[in-house]
Amino acid sequence: MTEREIIKAISVDHISAVPKYLQLADAIVSNVKSGKFGKGMLMPSINILSDELDISRPTTQKAYKHLQQSKVMDSVPGKCYFITGNISKSPLRIALFFNKLSAHKKIIYDAFIQTTGADVDVDLFIYNNDFFTFKNLLEPRLRDYSHYVIIPHFLDNSEGAARIINRIPKHKLVLLDKHVEGVTGEFGSVYEHFENDIYSALAGAGKLVEKYNTIKIVFPESSYFPVEILKGFNLFCKEKKLSRLVINDLEEDKTKKGDLYITLIETDLVLLVERMVNMNFVLGKDAGIISYNETPIKKIIREGITTISTDFQKMGEEAAKLILNNSTAKVRVPFSMIRRASL
């Protein structure tokens, strides 16, 4: 490669929160892993690269030093810097962008890693449902990976999310859990159908659900959960002529005998179980609980909490298979109710 081609293959985002020296180092490592920068290749001088990328000389020097310490690069003092080639060159380098850490996200991650295999490089990024964190993590790395797997749950600015996700070449993109309106082209996805899923799960429970006086769903006002969950819930209750209530804040709700709660987040589940214990309610008799998303601990809480959940292990496995098979298929994962004592 010519010096001009080398420089063109490196990019730095001047408005990103990621330090520029790390962006520069990551860009060089990515090119080495992809095989674009080969062993023994001479790199531009610190002065030339600083001028061309419009970054300070100390920043470039710090990036080169970082790469020397990790043995990706070496130098002939006073003459040149060159690529050592001492780095993994797996053809697959995957970036996972998860909206948060949780027990069921770990199930997805473990299944994904197990299916892709040990030879594949996988980096995990957590953006805590915040669009700007997601943007600052993704933008500097738009050319660093062979594939991008994204769980796209945002508290705000979903339009901005679609714009930045559309910058990823579609053959490199896999969306997990849900689709994003505005993301176009042929890309892989492993998804839930939230409206149909909750409707079918409640309908399948039949009289176990219908025996309660009021069905309450706890849906926090500031929530990343899709509104389609509420649509499916409301449709089921309307068709069955069941009393229903959407609660934004569980602290403000008064629990009565005959209430059935559907909780989406773990803190609400804990609060509700504690409240019912204090009221001496027998779960599944005096009042009921259905918790969203299956995790192992729910099998043993108060003799078992009923859950409605997708198959998170299958979600991770199917996402990995799309990448391994170079596929842009759309895969819907199964959703079911696991009935336990709380219902």
C-alpha cells in the first residue's frame, strides 16, 4: 500500500468522546486484523500522520507508543515505524452493542460466544439505553469490524439511531430483539413480535389469568420497552372483557386481593414480592405475578415466579448463525409462558 492509501484507511472522529489516540490505535489494529496492514509494512511518520488526520503530534506519538507496547508496531529509532504482524487475523471481528447488562443479556452473550467459537474476536459495548453513548461508541468504529450486532433499545432519539445504524454496510449488520423504523436495506435480524407475543402468552394461560379481578401491567413512563407490549396487553384484555390498568409507578399503586400484575423490570418484581409478603398474600391465590423475561432465579423466588419470555439462548445462537452463514435472514424467536406458583 502507498502512504496515501494507508492514511485513507485510518479515521478519527473529532467529536467522539473516545480519546483520539485510542481511536487511532484501534483503527490501525483493525486494519492489521483484517489483513489490510501486513507484517513489515512501513507506517507514516508521526508528523505526516498528525498533519493528515488533523490531530496533535503528541496524540499520534501516544497512539504509536501504545501500539508498540502491545507489540502491534515496532520502530527503527530515528528512521521508521512498521507493523510487526503480532496480532490475531481472524476473518471475523464482531462488535456487540447491548443496551444494558442483565441476566438475560448474559444468556444471549454466552450463547453467541459458544456458537461463534473461540477463534472469533468479539468485543462487547454497553450503552445503557442512551443514544448519545451509543453514537459515541459506534461512530469511531464504523470501519473496525466485520460484523455489528445491535440490540437497539433507546430511551430517546430513535430517528438518530436509525441514521447512524444505516451507515453500517448492511451485509455487516444484525439487529437483535427488535427492528428499528428507518433502518433500510437487506440485513440480518433475530427478533420478537412484541404485540403478538404477549397476546398469545396471556391467551394461552386461559382461566389462570381470567380468574383475577384486575390485570395490571407495570410499564414505567420513561422506558425503553416497546409500546407494542401495551398494544398486545390491551387487545387481550379488551377481547376477554377483563378489567385492566396500566401503572407507570408501582410505588403509587395500592395492591388488593384479586390483582394480577405483569412486571417488566426486576426492581418492580422485587418491590411487588416484598409488598405481598408483608401483606401475607399467598401468591397465585390472593394475588398473582407474571414477570417479563425468564432468568434462573425466578424459578425459586416464592416457590416460583411465572414468566413470559423469549428464548434468549436461541436468540444468541441464531444471531451467531446469521454471521457464520453470511445470511441476511429475518428470524423470529419463540415466546412462551412458563407457569409457576405465582399465577
